[in-house]
Amino acid sequence: MNDMSEGYHYNVMRRAIELIDAHSAEGGEGLSLDDLAREMGMSPAHFQRLFTKWSGVSPKKFQQYLTLGHAKVLLRDHFTTLETAGSVGLSGSGRLHDLFLRWEAMSPGEYARKGAGLTIYWGWFDSPFGLALVMGTDKGLCGIGFAAEMGEEAAMEDLASRWPNAIFVEDPMFLRPWVLAAFQAETGDLDKVPVYMIGTSLQIKVWEALMRIPSGEVTTYSEIARAIGNPRAVRAVGTAVGRNPVSWLIPCHRAMRKSGGLGGYHWGVPVKRALLAYEAARAEA
């Protein structure tokens, strides 16, 4: 397994988030730095440093992004219409503006072959959001999944089942340069991350629409359906969003219900909350 210290940070943050949630459910006004640090078994100064390094803001500030009502605030104040995002283009304000994308919409015959003829390399990596399973072909990354909620075995089975007839080869060193660039955006290396999107025509359209949502902003399933020219296909869009194999880089976590509800997330709603809070905090910071 390849070491990036953010993985340890996320495990600590996950425990802190659970404490914050439990306290909020009891009607508390927020845990103090001293309270959180004591529960984590750390000094306040060390915990503050660790938390701020991971999230970009203080523990007290971060709690605001984890409240149950924050999804509605995001939808009200940080809603993206995909026409606007599309007019700016990938060279605009989106975090993935320099990402080099390759994609293939499978023909019905290719889809039926379920990855036959593909060699897919895979490996486990620490990430800012816990242990991540990453897969890629010679053409680029084709899968990123998170194991924090479902566990390693289920995550592996989930991604591998997308292309059951492919040849899978464990080779984290092959993937490592792309993974480091993908999860360490501050290095400016995102232009070195090719993404190889393998899916049906509808799925590719939905995933391309997701790519136009800037970091720190959100959209709705119905907005995506309208943007791809099929406003009645909200349910199909939701299914395609859920089948996105390249989490984080193709930001399916930024799709929400029109009501302001978070909606589901394939790798677990707690991970989705952490992703959205992380991005919102860093955007504000």
C-alpha cells in the first residue's frame, strides 16, 4: 500500500465527524476544540494543526459544513447551472480544468463483452478520504472507489464487477504517479491525470456533465437531465451518477436532490458529506 499521510488524517477526521454528528443530534451547539481534542486523545494544539491541514479551516468552522441543513445552504448559495459551467468550459473555474480526459462510449456489443480484451491495473492507496481502490488501463484511470464505509473486499468486488471479463493485474506502482496528482491538487499536476471513462452513451453524457461542476459547488439530478437534453430522465440520470466508476475526479458527490437532500452516494453518504464539506471549506478558505 502506498502511503500518503492524508489517509491517517482522514481516519482521525472521521472519528471527529462522528462525534460532531452525535453531538449535533443531541441538540448541542457544537463541540469546543478542547472537547474534540480530548476525545481524540490529542492536545488541542496538535488536533487543531492536524484538522486544519486536512480541511483548510479550524474544527469549529468545519462543523458548520457538517450540519444537516448545510446541503440546503449549498443548493441555495452554490448551485451551478450546467449551461453556465459549460460556457466557461474546462479551462474556467472548475478544479479539473487541466485534466486530460479520454472516454469511450461502448457499443452494445462492446458493453455485452464486459471488458473482454481490457487489462486493468489496480492498487490500494491512502487518500484524503480514507483508503481508496484505484484502477486504470494503459489509457488512464478508469476506477476510484472508497472503502471507508463498505470495506475493502466489497469495494474491490464492486469495481471489478463493472468489467468482469477484463484481466486484472495488481500494480500500484504503475498507477502511483496518476494517483498522487489526482489527490494532491495543490501540486498543480492535474494535467498529468488521464481519465479513461468506459460506459454507455447515456452514462458518458452524465459523467461529462458532472465534470462541468466546479469544486465547492453543487447541482441537481434534474439539472443534469436537462443539460443532457432529456429532462424527464431524472431517474436514469440518478442511476448513471451512481454508476460513476471514477469517484472524486468525476464528481458525482456534487449531485443532489432538488429538495436540498443529499441523495445517495455509492461509497456511503458519510463519505459524500466529508467530500462536500472538504470542498466547501477549502473553497471558502
